[in-house]
Amino acid sequence: MQTVEFGKPCEREMALALGYFDGMHIGHRRIADKVAELAEKYGCARAISTFADSPNRKESLFSYHDRQLLFDACGMELCLTLYFIRVCNMSGEEFFRQLVGTYKVRAIVCGENYTFGSDRCGTDVLKRLCEECGIELVTIPIYIYHSVVVSTTAVKTFLVAGDVRSANEFLGSEYFIRGNVVYGDGRGRNIGVPTVNLDLPVGVMEIKRGVYGTHTIVGDKEYKSVTNVGPRPTFSRSKFAVETNLIGYEGGSLLGKQITVYFRKYLRAIRKFKTAEELVARINLDKEWKE
């Protein structure tokens, strides 16, 4: 997928999804589907916008780079990358004029609650501006699923509560954390339960602390796994960590390698065990988790 920084040239005509798209939930996927339909209609590229930095200074559901993977998986061909710090003082009309003055936009798709510019223009203003420029605009209604409005906020709320199943339903795919394996203290290996420690990407939210049933991708292989998110009180370690035990992995050190941990099920809260032997016994039970 091609990435273009907002304001820098791109010669490709595009049908563009406008928004933040911090994770492609099932509402966002409806927008992506419409973009694909319009791109086919006009014979142009399927494009989507996002911010490389956080517009609301809150932690993101997915990192900017992981969002690009999601966009690509949803069939997007071009990612228009904005930096909030560079556009936050633009009015909606200023932003739109720069957008259409720089890029060959044939169609725009957004959610019906989309706002843009420092004056928080809504879709009524966007419709007028698009009509003036001969650009087709499609607004997608808010999606309600099981009586809940589908939104990034809803997904975050599920994850903070440890409700991975609902989060995954709303995402339309599994929540994941992708990062590089970093040094741990080696205690897992010393007690016979070797683990890998994942470096949480900067700016990504912390989900509910606890032990999860997960699957982990290492290279081109997938392993069932158990992941501890949070401190390790049995060994008096209070620092937040994402630590994964790969079931059946017999390879060498993964230090510095990139892995992806997919979250399937919340298993239990973190607790302090009296001995390392009690901890190992509990981990062995955790490893028997079922879908």
C-alpha cells in the first residue's frame, strides 16, 4: 500500500475515506466497502486517511503502522497520512481546499458524524464543498450492532473491561499487539516456562491487565500462547509488561524479532503466588484454554 503525507503530491486519482480510522471496526469496514465500489466506478485508487499522531492526545487502539496493515487487509491501496499538529489550526474549508487542490479526488466517503477543521464542520458543509467541486460524497449511517453504537470508543471500552470477544466482534477481526521482542529478566526460562517480552508500541492503549488466551505469529508460523498483560507480582515486578509463553515453540532466541500477539480470550486476573512452583502449575492450567 502506498503512503502519502498530506500536502505532498500524488498523481493517482482516488476515492477517499475521510476520518481517523484508529482500527478498522465493522462500521469502518462499511466505509471501506463503499470506497471500493466508488473506486471501481471511477477507475481510481482506493484511499483512506488517518493521523500519524493522535488528534485527541489519547492513546490509540492501534499504532499508525499497524493501522496501515489493517487498511491494506481491507483492500485500501493508498493511505493519506495527516499530522494533527500541522492541520489543527485549519478551518474545515481551508482543509478541504488544500485536499482537493493537491489531490485528484473523485469521490469521498465518511461516516455521518464526521467533522473536520478547527471549526468542526459537519457533513452538511462537506456536501456543499463537494458539490462545488463535482466530487461525489457518500455518508455512511452510524452502525448499531446488538443495540450498541459501533465505534472505536466502544472497542476500547470492551478491551479495558477484558471483554476480548466483544471487542473482536466489533472489530471484525482479532485485536492484536505487534512489536519487537525485548530483554526480560529470564525468570520464565529459569522456572521451565520460557516467555518472550513484547515491546508495546508507543502511544498504544493498555488493555485490562490479566492473563489471556492468545495466538502468536512468529515469522510464518502461528503458536497457541498464553499472555500476561501487566505486572508480575510473584517476582515483585510491578512494571507493565506484555509477556507471552509460546506453546510448542522450540526455536532459538527471538530477541529483536517482530511478533504479533492476537487476543482471543480473557482467562483470569493477575495474582501473586506464594511460590514459583504454584505459578508454574497455574500457567500449565492456563495453557489448556479453549476457544
